[in-house]
Amino acid sequence: YESFILESGGSSTGGGGTTPPTSNSGSLSKSGALRIACYNVKVNTPFSGNQSNERSKAFGRIVKALNPDIWVFQETRGSLSTSGTRDAINKKLKSVTGDNWTTVVSGDVGLSVSMRSSNGSLQGDSISGSDNRSYGTRVTYKGKDIAIANTHLLPGSDADKKERHAKAMVDYLKKHGSRIKFACGDLNAGAGSKPYNVLKNYSGLNVHEFPKSLGGNGGNKDITYGHVIFPNRNSGDYTKWEYEKTNRIDFGFYDSQKLKLNKTFILNTLAMTDSELSKASLKRGDVINDSQQITAVNNKLKPSQYTKDSQKKNVYSHDHLPIVFDFDIK
């Protein structure tokens, strides 16, 4: 593979450059012409079944608060067909925003890209050699041509297979060299891993490695995946929280030749103060992926008031968190 190494997180790796801005406090508001949000939503719970359940409603609040121009999702498909998943995503996004959306969806792992229909068009592409763990999308956004490589790499320890799948993403992006390039997703591997290094060193993209979470209630962390506990939950106090298990396995890679990164952050509602949540019309439990646990956190319920808490032994999972990128197009 020919190397196209650019700067990485501000350190010099051939191209030099300065550290892209990171927001660890302040507003969720968009800063630039293009906002892309990347989110592993965990087995399509916001899109199928009972749309009035707490997980679906929490997802709606996240959509409204972040309001990206382009969504890049992983794990959108569960029991639904590919077309059923596409229709469910479009329906959900329209119900929240009032706008019509267009979506492309891959196969079993539910890799999806969504954009408002009025802003342009999408064309989905299979990525040869990725074993369906990655999916490409050619985007025309307000007249600008973009190539997106979306991935959910295999869980587990097969680093060589993950590396091969990452190289397939690189090959896809190289085929669309004249387009603005963006790649993101769940690598199921951290910084310095084989798939990470392939995307960082050979794709012609810049990686901003560690955006931080917003908020004054434990923000400024670079975690994108985790399980948490609430030490004061017996009194119904969910403002105090700590990680029981964490990881950083979700990353974004962008074309610094054609995109200027203005702001990037991780949305973790647990890390926000009550006033920050109120301003954004979010609730503290919105990033948790279990409906009963969302209800408990948002309504300050004690463990005796619902059953899931005791079954989970005080462990609440947010699984993955959304990562947001605000760009100007050069």
C-alpha cells in the first residue's frame, strides 16, 4: 500500500500540522457547513418494535439535539429486512425532525448512512474483501461529492482479519480519490491496533484520535464504549456515576485536504449537568441502551421500583456513544 500519511491528532507524522479543535465543554450547536455523526446504535432498538419505548424516545432526543447533516450508523439491522430497516430509519428520523430522509443500508451488521432528501443523494456500495463488515456510500451533499466508508469490524482477537477488512476500506476510498473522503465506525480495536493503523497510515485521511465528551458532570473523557455504575442509586441519585468497564474502539478519519475540522466531541448525557441537559432538551439516561434502565435514571427511581436493576447487578450499559464531527468544506 502506498503511504499517504498526514498529521495525526496534531502530532507530526509526515505532514505536520496543528491539533484539530476538541470541544470538552460548551454547546452542542453545529460549527461549520457539514456535521457528520457516527453512532453504533446497538441492534436497531431505536428503529423497530414499539416506537414509544424509552430507548426509541431517548434516541429521538439525541437526533434532535445533535441534528447532523449526515448520520453514519452501525448495528441498525436486527430482525428487520434490509428494506424494512431503511424504511424504519427514515420513518424515525422524519418523526423527530419533520424532514424526509434517504438512507442506504448494508446487510447483516446494519451499516447505514442517512441524509435529508433535500440535501442530495446517496448510492450504497459493497466493499470487496470486507466480508460485509464495511460498506461504502457515495454521497452528493449540496453539490459536493463525498465517499464514506462505514465499518463494524469483527469482535474478538482476529487482528489479521480486521487488518484485511480495513485495507478493503482503503481500497474503496482510493477508487474515489476525487471525492471528499470520510471513514468511521466501530473498529472493535483501539488506537495502535492493526486496523486502526491501516486507516491512519494508508488512507490519505487525518485521524483526530481522541475527541472528548462534553459536560461538567464528568465530561472530558475519550471513552466511546462502556458500562457504568451509580453508587448513590439506592437513594434515586443518578448524578454520580463511574465506569465499570470502558474502551475506545470507535473512530473517525477525515480528508484534511478537503475538510477543515472545526469541532468534534463525544455525546455522553451522563457527563452533562442538569442545566446542560435541560438546555439541549436531553435527559441523563438517554445514552443508556436498556429501556427500563433509561426510565430508572430519567425518573430517579430507586432499585426496588423496577426489576431490571437487580438483574443487571447495578451495571448500566451505554454500549457505544455518538461521535460528532463539524467541518467546513474547503
